[in-house]
Amino acid sequence: MKRWNIRPYITDQSDSTAAPNSSASLASQVTAIRGIDIKDGEISEPLLMADMEKAVEIIKSALYEGEKIAVFGDYDCDGVIGTVILCRYLAAQGGEPLRYIPSRDEGYGLNNDAVDSLFEKGVKLIITVDNGISCVEEADYIKEKGIKLIITDHHTVHELMPRADAIINPKRPDDASPFKELAGCGVVLKLIMALEGDIEGVLEQYADLAAVGTVGDVVPLLGENRIIVKHGLNVIPYTENIGLYKLFRQSGFSLEENDDRPTASSLSFTVCPRINAAGRFAHADKAAELLLTENEELADLRSAELLELNNHRRNVENEIMEQIDIMVAQNPALLSERVMVLVGKGWHHGVIGIVSTRVLSKWGKPNIILSDDGVNLRGSARSVDGFSLMPLLEHCSPYLERFGGHVKAAGLSAKSENADDIIREVKAYSKLHYPQMPFDVFYIDKSLVSADLSLENVESLASLMPFGEGNPIPLFLIQNCVILSKKPLKEGKFLSFNVRLEGGGVQKILHFTSTYSDFAFDVGQSVDVLVTLEINEYNSVRSVSARLKDCRPSRFEQERYFAALRAYESLKRGEEIDPSLACRALPEKSDIKIIYDILRLYSAIGNGGGNGVYIDRIYTEAAAKGLNYCKFRVVLDALSELGLIEHDIINKKLRLIPDAAKADLSNSRVLAEMRGLMEGKV
């Protein structure tokens, strides 16, 4: 369960008492609440960027002199796209650029072997894309070879910068450009704009590619990134890049006038992963070749290969997730750790970042996923707001070879022999600095009433697009809805339900992340819902459509729930807890009977056998009878231990074991330990 937090209104400094105008459109209220400006602005002058004039002069001279230029990219979506854009531009200027994208085995950024290879081919100028800012030693080696070096990058600038002929990076402390969050391909775009002395023309020519790279790098879709992506989404249906066209068609987009157009969100889970898959499971050059070719037959071949590689990527991810599920099922205590650390033999290091994201989504836990090849560990980490990964990894640094990243996403490497040390230090650090861990959060833009759900209001939200990092799709809270009816969709895989809104009116809500049978709420119940809103059109009739993100009983006491969850996890970790909390966690016979009777009732009507009942459904009913969450989980542990129920912790379901022998509660180790804690014996 995620915490629900309503965004505080970010006031304008000139008016600390200002509040969103309730008569304004829903879109205007959202932007006021978030404190962001989504007005269509302009791309700032490229020559404001530090070293831009130097870079322009060097590149123009190299083109004029006919010198060999190498574009040194990166193997992710952003790096590939930026490499393609720059190669296309240089070729259009009469150059014959060499492109070099390292394999994942070579590692990220410049390396001396690659430099030697380019030197032997007569390269006189290397231009990096999406890398290079941390390659101090490699830059010195390039200088020794007599090769000029221009670095274009957008990653964090360290105190010691490489000795390059020009370094274009908006994060340089001496950079005067106003927008600092460009993707790597966005930096390349600004370089070409400076070379051409033309902002609009370059944007028109390359925005289709740059939009894909910007979305793929998950940078904030605000400011200049918003301009690039919005423009790119508009021109993608008319792209003249045959490889990009084939890639979109292969990804399921028709690109026809009256059909659904690509959005930033749809790019992020269709086209971008296919480009990334090349670098993860083959070589990123396959994706670059697709986007550079003018040959339709080759474009068909390469786009089909990316499809196959992406399908393989999905399969590998799913296999790793299945192995993680087995680990958790065999050792449920992992779910009570402040930070989950999971180590797997031979897990493909190209997907462990995605796996880490999936683990965070599934369990709501900061985590580190480590792939062990028998000699080295390669890892990825993901976290929630309020728990920064970088201090944690700094604490573990004596046992790490390398690490880097951001507050909520990081990468690391270490020797296999240090796995246990890393796990120990992660536990020690998180216990010392975070006795109470933060929980994953749904950030709610606004609480709505019936009058807010008008066609005009919901239509206004389209002006906030494209949605993505830094500008997520608006999330709304609707309280005290009464469920009027439920309907299965797609043979029960999904469902829709109608609610009566407080103050009048009925709203249909679609739910695509739960089956009909697993939905925890029944007709007649009063619930609070989190939804996203859009306009649905059917038979020329337009209506407001709501998609469910989360649902709770009305008047749900969030703080009590999370306090009880923390207490339960402390118990599972064997830590001391406040005796008053222990008292509230120790179940009586009557508490155990409540849960057992609920399960027996579901079993009697056919829902408690087979695959079992979704745990949220049981907890919702138990909570209505006064059980706090800690006590609820202690009862489940006791009933599982005594063989009366089966708790499927992976699928989050409970099943009454038919014909189970009667069990004596006094034989429960779980309950005995709880009593011992209260008596001061544990």
C-alpha cells in the first residue's frame, strides 16, 4: 500500500497567500498546485552554453579541412539517438563521420582501446554524445594521440573536468544557458542549432528523433525538453526517417491522420525500450543503423531485430522476477527489511535496472539488485522519496569497486566475495539513519467534487501534455463514493464499477490492474478513489472517463495503518518495539476467530478455495471489525504456522486449507514470542 499525499500548493513568492483559483480550469489549478509553467516557451540561444563557440569553430574547421570525425556515443536510447542526429547532420554537411558506440562489456564512456582504434583509422576529432564528462584519464590519452576532443554531455560535472578542446554540458558551473535538464540528445540538438545559426529549422528537422531520446532518458518534460518532445510528437506522423517510421509501425502505431497518435507515455513503453534492447542484448549499433539507413529492406530487417530483442528482454526480465518471487516465498523476512538486497547468479546485467524498478513497484521497497557472475557483482538500485541512495552507497564504498547515480536510482559494481559485506552494511546504515523508513507515495494533485468532473474541465488537461518525468499525468482524489455496481471486463481480467459521488452524480471507473474477483470492495461500500481522467468518445458521444490508480475504504486512517505496518516489520526483524505497541499487536482468540470466520465464509461461497482470496479484501473486512494491520499480520502468521491457512505472499492471496486438523493456539511460536515480548522475556 502506498501513502496518499495531497500536493501542497506551491505559492508564488510575490504572493504567499495565493491559492489556486477554484473557478479556473482544472489544468490551470494543477499547474498552480505544482508550481510549474507549461506555457510554450522558446529554445534558448545555444551560444549561451559554455564552450559552444569553441566547439562550432572546431567542427566547422574539421569539415572544411576534410578531417575524419568520430562520433562517440552511448548504448542507451538517449545516446543512440544523439549519435544518430549528429551523424546525420555531419553527413549532410559533406562529412563522413565514423560512429563508435561501445558495447556494454566495454563499459560506459570513452576507453583507450576505442581511442586506439579510431586513431588507426585517421580520426582527427572525437565528439562524444551523452558521455565523457567523467573521462579525465581518457581525455589525457586522446590529447597524447594528437586528437581533438569535444565533449557533449548532460551528466553531473565533477570538480576535475577532462582536458578537452570544448566541453558542452548545461550542468557546468560556468554555463550561462537557462535550462539545465537537457537529455544528451538535447545537448546535441543545441550544438547543431549553434552550427546552423538556426533554432526553428533544426528543431523541425530533428525533433522526431530528439523526442524519442528525451523521453527515453527520463529527464523532466518541462522547459526546453517539453518544447522538443511536444514538437517531435507533432511531426513524428510525418517523419521522413524511414527507420524511425518502420520502428513506429513495428511498435503498433499506424501514424494515420485519424488514429491515436504517439504520446510521451506510449513512447516510453514501446519505441524507447526497443532501442534500449539493442544495447542490452546485442549491440546498440543495430539501433543506430536502423535510424541512419535509407534502405527500406534494411530498415525492415533491423526493426524486426529490435522487436525480437525487446521480446527477449521481456522474457529475461520475467525470468529474473520469477526467481525473485521464489527467493521471497522462501524467505518472507526479505519483505520486512528496510532495504531489500537481492543477489542472483548470472542475472543479465543489462536488465537489472528495470528489474529493480519492478521490485520497487511490486513491493514498495527501496532495493538493490545484484548480478553475480562468480567474480564480479553488477548492481542497480531504486528508492522512494525520502531515502537517498547515494549516502547509502558511500557508506558501503569500502566494499564497492564503483558506484554512481542519483537520489532514487543508482548503479554499482563490486567483487562477488563482498556480497555479504554489502548486505550487512546496507542493514546497518538503514537501521542507524532510518529507524522509520519512508513509504512509497502517490502524489495527489487535487481532491475533486462532482462539479469538477465536467467535459470542459477534463478537456483542459490535454493542454498539460506531454506527460512524463517532472510533469506526470494528473492524479485526483474523489472521496466518499458509494459503489453502485460492478462489471467484469475481458472475461474478468479487469473490471469497471459505477460510483455515486458525494453531492450527486454517477461516475464510471475503469480498473485495469486487478481482476474482477480480486477487487477488494463490494456494491454498497463507501470508498475513496485515486483516478486519472480523460475523455472517451464512443459513437460520437463524448464522456469523462476515470481510470483507477488506488482505492481505500472511506475514512481510512492512513497514519495508524503505516504505524502498524512499521511495528509489524520491526517484529519480523527481531527488533524491540514499544511495549504499548506490542500490546496492541498481540491478538486475542476473538481476533483470530474474526479472520478465520471471514476466510471460512469466502470458502463456503466458493471464493476461498482454488487460488484464494486477495489479502486486501480480507484486511478490509477485518479492519472494519477493529483489527489493526500489525495484529492482522500476526494472526495470518500464526494461522499459517499452524497449517490452517495458506498465505501466498507473492500473489498476495489467502486460502483456507480444507479439512485442516484442529490446532492448539498455544502451540503457535509466533504468539508465544509475542507474549514473551510483553512479559519482557524476548
